[in-house]
Amino acid sequence: MAADTNNCVTLDLKTDSTLPVEADSISPDLFAGLSNREIKDLPLFYGRRRMTLGDLFHVKGEKSDRIIINGNLDHYKRIGQAMTCGEILINGNAGMHTGAYMSGGSILIKGDARDWLGAHMKGGFIRLSGNAANYTGAAYVGEKRGANHGTILIQGSAGNETGARMRRGLIVVMKDTGDFTGANLIAGTIIVLGRLGGMPGPGNKRGSIVALGEVSRLLPTYSSQCFFVPVFLSLYKSLFKEWGLDLAAEKLTGCFQRFAGDINTVGKGEILIYDKHQ
């Protein structure tokens, strides 16, 4: 989203909070049909207290599915949850569960994000300029499937269990990931440009984990199969160039060493490691 403030709703945070705030009412689906007064009256839970959006934010604009939020939202949870359309621009950090269950639209975060970014995502696009914490695009505890369609681009690093139990979709991390990337991955693709964290892909069934940089220790349940040029990665080349990742785009058409696993499951998953010597 551009910085244009015309035809959008702008939320300016009045003061930082150390208490958790349930902010799932901040959604383009809701804002699109509401007047300025109605947006201000939307409920938020500040700790255990019921408050309104107007209590915590200066609100400008109305009846728009484009939202600009200015301020540190570290403790604001569930922004954009289940959104189906529109755009959210966060000029600052984002709290837990941002974009969870979203099925359309886009979220651009000009900062870092806490745990569960894009959890159970069903569609749409999330772009994070900073670092993500743990469980990006993952499934909540007790759930069988995480993200199912959609794209998450992280320009920084990501924490542990990125893409855990992901069913479909694409996650791209421009820097490093933590341990257990793609844990219990069902399908979908995770591409890491930096260092792929330790023991990636435990329980991987049919997913692809692609390492364009360094790789930490692989699990012994993966075995080297061959060196080859994966044709499916070339489909992402134009997308990478659109994101300004020209060097990484060229690597996508290069040679990779394929490791198959996890043999503790169906064993049809793979970890592809870029081979700069081929």
C-alpha cells in the first residue's frame, strides 16, 4: 500500500500499551461499511477491560477497506484476523496472530511481528519488513493444519517452526530461520535465502523446503537422492524479481541437491539445497 492517505482509514495510536489488546475488530471487512463514528465505537479488550477503538486511537476517514495504522502495536493481537479483502499498512511492529485466518487482501508491516503471523492463513499476502517471531504460517496447538494458500514474505529472519503443519501456500524468508522449519509440513513451499535453521522438516509429508543459503544440521531421516534443476522453482522467478530479489531469482533456476524425507512419515517431502558448484 502506498503512503497515500486519501480514501483510507488512518489509525494513530494515542499511547503505547504493555497490556495485551484484543484488536480483531481492526479489519477492512468491518471498516468498509462503517462511518467514522461507528469505527470509533468498535470494541477492543484492553487487558480485561472493554474499550472502543476511539479510546486508543485517533481515527480519520471512514467507509474504506484500506487501513493505515501508525504506532507500536507489539501488544495488539489479531489485527486483520479473518479478513477477506482490502489492505492494512502497519507503520510499526505488529502483535501476535496478525493476519490469522485471513483469506484475501494484503497486510504490509513496516517493523517486526510477534508469534503466529499468518497462522491458518487461507489466502492473501503478508509482507513483513522486519523479523518474525515463532510459528509464522503455522497451526495452533492441537490443530492438524496450518496455512492453506496465501503468501508470506519476510524480509528479515523468522523464528522456530516457521510453516509448521502448513497445507498449501508459499513462505519466503530473506534471512535466517530458527529450528524445525517446516515441522510436520503437509504440503506447500518454504524458501529460505539466509541460513536454514537446525533440523528442518521433521514429520514432512509432501512439502518442499528450499535452502538458497547455508544449512544447519539435517535430520538423519532425510537421505540424499540426486542433483537436479527443479522446474517448479522457475515459476517463482518472476515473483522474486517483482519483490526485488533478482539474485535469488537467478538461483531458482540453478542446480540443487535433493534430500528426501521424512521417512518417519510417508517420506515424499523434500529439502532442496542450492549447489553453487554445479
